[in-house]
Amino acid sequence: MEILVCVKRVPDTSENEITVNRDGTDIEREDLVYSVNEWDNYAVEEAIRLRDTGGGSVTVVSLGPEETEEVIRREMAMGADKGIHLMDPVFEGSDGRGVAAALKAEVEKGNYDLVLTGAQADDGAGQVGGMLAAMLQWPFAALVNHIEMSGDGILKIGREIAGGNQEFSEIRLPCVLSIQTGINEPRYVGIRGIRKVASLEIPVHGTAELGIPPEAVGEVGAKVKRIDYFVPQLGDGAEILEGSQEEIIDKLIELLKSKGGIK
Amino acid sequence: MAQIFAYILHKDGVLDDTALELRAAGATLDPEAAVTAVVTGSAGDLEKVCKEAARSFDTVWKVENDALAYPNAEVIRPLMKRLLPKNSLVLLPHEHFGMDLAPGLSVALEAAYLPDSVAFEGMEGDVLKAVREEYSGMVRTHVRCNLSTGAVITLRPGAFAPDERKDKTGEIMDKTPEVFQEGLPEVPRRYLEMVEAEAGDVDITKSEVLVSVGRGIEEQDNLEMIQELAKAMGADVSCSRPIVDAKWMEKSRQVGTSGKTVKPKVYLALGISGSFQHLGGIKGSPFMVAVNKNPKAPIFQVADVGVVADILDFVPNLTEKIAESAK
């Protein structure tokens, strides 16, 4: 199978505190550690496993600025055969539909049987995969946590639904699947792996190469626009226990006892 | 404003909790609007569901077919495209079905897609100002969504307070003939079966005291300190999603919308940031204590008591003190 995996470079929420900048126009991006979106990493791992058992190739594509290349290269070090970088100044400010439109053009340049995305991103809402499928007029399934071949041109897939239950269906190829975390255990990528792919060429495609009108993407084409960022205040907030650790522990034990938390 | 539709989820003849949240959200969009409920399904429960929906919505559009017995987004999307008038506003819950149906539906309808809204803050002309969350709830954003060419809007379950009044006597209109005039659409994805999550050794939905662990535990070997604390407290151990994804604990121990819904008296959240998916699995307003090294973790907004500390350092000392005090 020829598989394309769409990945995104995002601030790593396990490594960073995410805060809002002074005028609320963006998050504070200085000193942020970026990595590949967690869900996408599971999707790449799944693609590599499918290729290793059934043959074919894995291509990783990502849309974003210059630095996006690091993420593509990291996923190539995991085992993807090729990388493609979608970059163009007019992509700036695209909504989900703009990103999906650029990806659609890239999919149509290739000969793919299967396109995988992450089910969502930390700074998104799980929209690009479903939009891309609809634009290609391919079938789609969201939140996929199981994939197996099931005869010619058919995959058997599991979707994660409420309460940890799993919904099984058969889906026709070519299709787009959005991958849920936990579907596999993504392999570790060491420095040596990244060095191995350091000199591989990653083609860069902009709107000209993709053959799409600039007004289909970017802020001009966007129907949904972000205005500002703020920090929510959900509840009254916890009473934060202060003092030495010993004092905190004594107070906490007293509270837990009074609420029946220590039997 | 264009016509507003709410796609109603139902199971075993009962409306999903989100149905009344969609009603409330529709009224927020336009207090004057008559919101239409769209109910699809197969004979049997469908009539009952439509009657129930008619008590909360001005109009109910019913679509009935055996192929709709199980809600398969790949079947329902082309039918919705046939059914809905141009420039419609469509409301759906942002859960596993909504996430499956909605993005593609917005493309099919050539409408805007506004995913996972937690609040609406009014209209400016054709433009809706809405609130979304990013980075697991650590920050929120205001977004503007242009509704002039229609929109598909998914709502975070639980974010809009349900409108529980049963004050409507909506007309039930059977749209089946209209929708199936062109026959059943070709179905590229066929539903096979549902497999229920395996039951674990402990049923955390019945636990009175839960010690719950998240990403802050860092390594599998560190889980032992959580077991020891739970043992000293006489509590059961549960966890958040990353622990299950890493295969360190059974799925049956996971608290959250994709795991179990728990109702303990006391909930001790250790190294859990507090995503809405996790908090969505905690009901019954327990006494909640959060320990997290990040003072900005969203869990501190909803917990009763917080401790800003690294659990790897704090937990062993807490266990020791509890064990001592029990002597």
C-alpha cells in the first residue's frame, strides 16, 4: 500500500507551560519546545507497521514554516520512506479547510491508497482528516484504534467510542483515517536515526507546485479566524496548601481524614 | 438568520444528554429561531425518540431506514446533504459521532466548520463569536466564524447547560420519502459490531476513594509508589489516558470520556493536568485534591485543594506519614 501520513509540528504540552502573551494575540512562543503532534506520531508508527507487513511505502507530509522540516525528518528517521514539506507564505492564517485544500492537492499528485492523520492536535480540533476525505470524495473514519487488511481493497478498522468501547467496521480503499493514541507503541527515535536521514532531500511544495489558487488558503480563504487567546477561569480554584512539605502533608492528611479519604 | 438544525443522538429509545444542550445552544445563537431536530434511525424506537424530541424542539424531521439502525457517519452524511436547505446552521455534539460526521459534512454543504465550541458570545452581523479551548484547556481562544454560507458547529458535551423544559409540542415531519427519492447512497464503510471494553479486576466506578495517576509519574516503575499510597489510604488506583496509552495500566482503570465515569467521595489527582476529557469522567462532585508540579495546570481550577509539588518527591513522603499516623 502507498500510505501518506499528515503530521503537524506543535508545542509539546508535556515539556512546556502554555501561557498567553502580554496582549493576548498568541501564546508565549519564546523558549517553547516543539515536537511532532502526539496523535500524528502514532499514525506514522501505524503506517510503518502496515508497510512492513504488506509492502508499499510511507510518505510523511507536513504544512508549516521552515522549522517544520525537523519534524518531517524525525518521522523519516522512524522509518518513513519519503518526506514532503508544504510551505508557502500564503498558507499563514489558514483554517482547517485551507490546510485540507493544500493536502488534497498533494494527495492528488501521488498514487496513495491510504491517508492517515492524527485524530486531533493540541492546537486544533480534529478537523483536517474529515475535510480532506470529503474533498477527495474518499470514505473516512475518525478515532481509529485498530487497522487490519481484510481482503482486496478493504480494511477492517476499530474506532474508539464512548466508555472505552470499540466499534468495528469495514472500509473501502482509498480512504482517510484519523488515528487515536494508544493504537500502537511508537518506536523510539535516537540521534543516530536522525543523522542517517539528515542528508535526504525533502521536496518543498507551495501553491504553485500544488496548482491551487492562493485565495483557497490562508487568512483570505478562512471562514474561521482566531481573534485572541486568554486563560480560562473555570471554578473558584483550589485552595493551594502552603508551607514546608511536612506542614503541607500534615494538613492534607487532616483534610483527607475529615472527608473519608483515609480509611 | 438561516434555519438552525440539531442532529439528535439517541440509543435504545432514549435521547442522548447532549440533545438538550443543542437546544440551549441553538437558542443562544438566535433566541427567536425555531430549532429543528433531525432524528435518524430504524423502525422500533424511532417514533418514541421523535415524540420525546418534539417536547423540546419546534419541529422534528424524521428519517427512517433499516440502514440507519446504527449511526454510521458515512451513511448519514450524504443523507444530510440531500435533506438540509442551503446555508443551514447544523449543531452536533463534539464526540465520537460528531467528530466522524461533521468535518466532511461542512465540506459537502460548502459551509464553515466551527469545531468543539465551549461557549457562544454573540453575533456581529453574520459573524458568530465563539470560544474554543486549545492545549488541553490550558488556554482558550475567541474565534470568529462567518455563518453567511451556513455552518456546521460541534459543541463540547457538558459545556452548554441543557434546556430541560419540555414546553414544546413540535410537529413531527417524515422526511424519509424526500431523502430516499434517489435511493440509498452507496456505503463505503460497513458497520460490523461493537465490542465492549473488558471488565478489569477492580470496578473503579464503585470506588469511594480513588488515587488517580497521570503523565506526571514519568516512568512505569514509579507506579509502585502510587499503589503503596492507595494501599495506605485504603483507596483504589485509577489513571488518566496517557497511562493506558503507554500500556502501563488496564483500560478498565482509565477515568474520562473515553474511559470510565466514576463517582467517588474523594478523588486524589496525582500528576494529572486535568483535560476536559478526564474531568468529564468524574461525577458527583467529590472532594478533589490535586498534586501537580505545574501551578498553571487546569486541574487546580476545579480541585478543592491543591499542592504544587512533583509527585515523585511528594507521594512517598505522604505515604510514609499516612502509614505512621495509622500506627
